[in-house]
Amino acid sequence: MVELTIVIPCYNEQEVLPETVRRLGEVLGDLSGRGKVASTSHVCLVDDGSRDQTWSLIEQYAGEQTFVRGIKLSRNRGHQNALLAGLMTATGSVVISIDADLQDDLAAIEAMLDAHQAGAEIVFGVRKLREADTFLKRFTAEGYYRLLGLLSVDVVFNHADYRLMSRRAIDALREYEEVNLFLRGIIPLLGFRTATVCYDRSERFAGESKYPLRKMLSLAWNGV
Ligand code: UDP
Ligand code: MG
């Protein structure tokens, strides 16, 4: 049976963490109750140098709940680095990455596991609609994906960092040693059998976006 690690980068996420941990605990309990994942499956919360109570909350939950683990980065290194730290440290035989604000539908986790069971080593979560985004964000994001396509970068349209990776895929990623991280551009290069799972993306349920324009542009530039 697969042991699942759910990797979650967290930067100043004190407003969402209690609810996020509660909901993921429910999902893991349900999946392991139905024999879909091992009972040792867990979440790995990566604190990306937060300045609020994020790390104290992670420490508290890790002390109270067996399914919670935490990693603390020495300073704010950005979402992609926090994600990579989680992926490289994860011990599960299967790893799913998701944002802390749970904008991405948790029901896709089971669909990703099913696609993995059917043979996929990487399962890309793909957003159905971009209704929750502002017109500007939708327009720039879609234009950017098109630009990457023109540059022959192999990206999955409307896929961000909600995905499943098998242990084999994680080990292949480990060999890349890329420093200008744009994981959604690297992971499709790994090869292996892949699948996609479509899901709805909602609004952040608490707190504000931790991706100001500066960080978004830096990510976009690393992609190019
Ligand atoms: N994040 C991070 N480091 C940063 C900025 C963001 O680890 O420097 C995390 C954040 O906590 C969240 C994820 O990256 O889990 C995506 O951020 P957010 O949801 O704010 O981005 P948006 O959905 O607004 O694009
Ligand atoms: Mg978000």
C-alpha cells in the first residue's frame, strides 16, 4: 500500500493553518480507513521563513497529531524552494504537493492516487476554470503559458504545483540540481508515464495572497 506524504509550503499562513491541518487530517483518515493509503501517511508542512506564528503552530500540531510533520527553512527562500525542500525530504512512496490555502480541491487527491494506481508516475492537477482569478491574473497567466509554449518549454496548460509524484519521479527530479527553480517546467521533462486530473479552484479561504507581483515576476522569469 502507498504511504502518502502531502507537502505544503507555508509562508505566513497562521490564518489558514488550523483549518488546513483539520481538513487534511480528515482526508488522510478517510483514505487510510478505506485502504487507499497506509495509516502512516502524513502531511509535511514546510515553513518558508515565516514571520508570524506559522512555525509555532506547526510545532504544536506536530506534537499533538501523528500525521503532522514540519520542516523549517532558515529564511524566506520562496515558494519553489520551499516546495523542493519538502519534496526532497518527503519519505512517502508517493508525494502530493498542494498550497497551504487549499484553493485546490482536495477531492482531486483521491483521483490522483487512482491515476497513480493505474500506472502514472506523475499526475498533474489541472484547473478547470479560472473563475476565482481576476481578469488580469487570468489574462497574464494564460498569456504567459502561451509564451512558454512558443519558447518550446514543455508546460501543462493551467497546471501549477498541485501534483502527485512517485518515488521514482522524485528521485529523477533530485538529479536535476536546477537553481532557477520553475518546477512546473522541469517536472514534465522527467519523462515517465503521466496523467492529468481536472479540478475546480476556489478562493483562498483566509489570509491574503503570499505571491506579490515581485515574486510572481521572479517565478515567471525563472520559467523563461
Ligand atoms: N509561499 C511560500 N513562500 C513564499 C510565498 C508563498 O512558501 O515566499 C507559499 C504559500 O504559503 C502558499 C503557496 O506558496 O502555500 C502559494 O501562495 P499563495 O496561495 O499566496 O499564492 P496565490 O494562490 O495567491 O498565487
Ligand atoms: Mg493561493
